[in-house]
Amino acid sequence: MKYGFWMPIFGGWLRNVDYEHMPPTYAYAKEVAQVAERWGYDTTLIAELYLNDIKGPEHDSLEAWTTAAALAAVTEKIEIMTAIRPGFHNPAVAAKMTANIDHISKGRFTLNVVSAWWAEEARQYGGIFSEHDERYERTNEFVDVLKGLWTEETFTYEGKYYHIENAKLAPKPVQRPNPILYAGGESEKGKQSIASFADAYVMHGGTPEEVSIKIADMKARRQEIGREAFHSFGMAAYVICRDTEEEATEELQRITDIKTGSAYAGYDDFVSKSQLEQQVKLYDYSVSNRGLRPNLIGTPEQIAERILAFEQAGVDLLLLQFSPQLEEMERFAKHVMPLVERKRNQITT
């Protein structure tokens, strides 16, 4: 199992807690990334939203790509995965930027391709936001352009959405043939698209049974179109690790005491424009990315057992969220990661 975490660029992950002691500043992001390397984390995912989806659109948040480039220069080992939404980018320019950050990081920069869901954000920032299936059609062409520029000396493309003529990109990315492309989606159109272009599949939080079904489905889709196996299967999860089960339950109750306000500004767009497999209630949405569903909540022993269950289901990358970030990341690294390893060794010996 690889351990990743979401970079706290919004000031936290909890829509019902006003202040989480994790400021949305570059200085804090830098500190988190550097200590995470020392604690054994493998990956950080930087979400791309121009409005703050967690605390409310009027609150501070960091821009993903400039943050990624800056973190690439001050880290040494950690994979920096940054989201990209085709409706907000020129694919040729994005290909050039990706190659450049890949060189800054010495081959540690990867992309999470997201077709977007927040119509209000697109209106405010001039993004292209079309109907659901058309967003994936655009995404397919967008990735075609990325890969073409990364692999061909001179690239021409004539599509419905993008036109590229005799374009050159140098230097190419460090990673060959291309930086890893992650993607996640639950609609039929989304899964068809992702099976065709992505290198890895990422999922919102779910139970081991739910993610096992998703993984089997995506493997079958991949085989049907004759593509090689996915590089990895990742899943988002929120962690509450405490000395006792009672303490963990108390914290869960505290963070899911649902309030109303601007922190829920994107809720209607998220549930109406994403074609989700599962109905998302306000309880699920109160913590980012349905992070409560995996139930990584309890003592280190309980959490380690659940992580091994997800490993058995086929998950090999956890994209974790914590609050407050530094304190809880350290607790997880010291008390859960080694325990998972010991339990795994006991099973195999």
C-alpha cells in the first residue's frame, strides 16, 4: 500500500468546522510536503478549484499549478499529483507546463484528469462547462493532445474541440512515454473514457465491497479494449485515529454536526451534475470526497485492519485527509503505517 494525502489548500476538509488550524498558505503547504516525505508518505494530490469548495467561495484557497511547481522545487521524493480540468486549460500549454514541472521535480509530477462538476465556478472564471457527456468528449481530445505533444517530435491534431498544427514540445517530460495520468469517474460515459486514456483509476471513498466491484469493472473494461493493466487503483478517505473507539466516535460526531452556509455552496452542482453511483447526503458531503465511507475511524488497530481489507479489495494507493493536517498525519505515520506492515507480515508468514 502507498500512502498519499490531499494537500490542504482550502484551509481544511470539514464543512461544519470553521477553523481547523491548517491555513491555506504556501508556507503551510511547504511544511506539510516536506515533513510528509520524512514520515513516509508517497504522494500528495493538489486539487484544482479556483473557488474554495470546503469553507465557502469567499474564503482563501491556493491555486494548484503554481503550488505544485513551487513544491516540486523544495521536495525530493514525494509524487506531486495535480488535478487538471480541460475546460479551464489550453492542452498544448498544459502539456508544456507539465513537462516543465516534471523536470523541476526530476520525474515526480503526475496529473489527475478531472472533467469538472461546478458550473458556478466555471461562470465566474470563464471556464467551458458543457453537458456531462460532452465534458468527457472534450477530455478525450484534451488527453490526445497531451500525449501527442509528449511523444511526437512534431504534432498535428484536428478534433472537434482542439486544433493543433505542426506543434513542437521540447524538452519532453522526464517520465516516458508520459507522466502518469490518474482519473476518477462513476458515470457510464466517464468510465468508458477513463478506461481508454488513464494510467490509474482513483475513487471517492467507499466500502471494501464497493471498491472491489468498481475495480473489477474497470479491469474488465480495460481488457475489452486491449489496453495494458492500470498502473494503480487509489481511493480517498478521511482518517480519525484515536487511542480508544469512544474518542474516535466523539470526534466523528463533532465534525458531522451539520451546519448551513457557504461551505455547502457547491453541493447542488456536485450531486446534480456528476452522475454519481451513490446518493450523496449532507452527512457524506460534510467531509470532503465522501471520506467517511471507508470508515478509517477508530483505534490504530481497527484502522490497520480496514486498510488491509482495502488492500485485499485491490486498492494500492490511499489518498488521505486529516484535520488538523500535521498533527494527524504524524499520528497516522507513527501508529498506523507500521502496524499495517506488521499485520501484513503476520498474514504472509
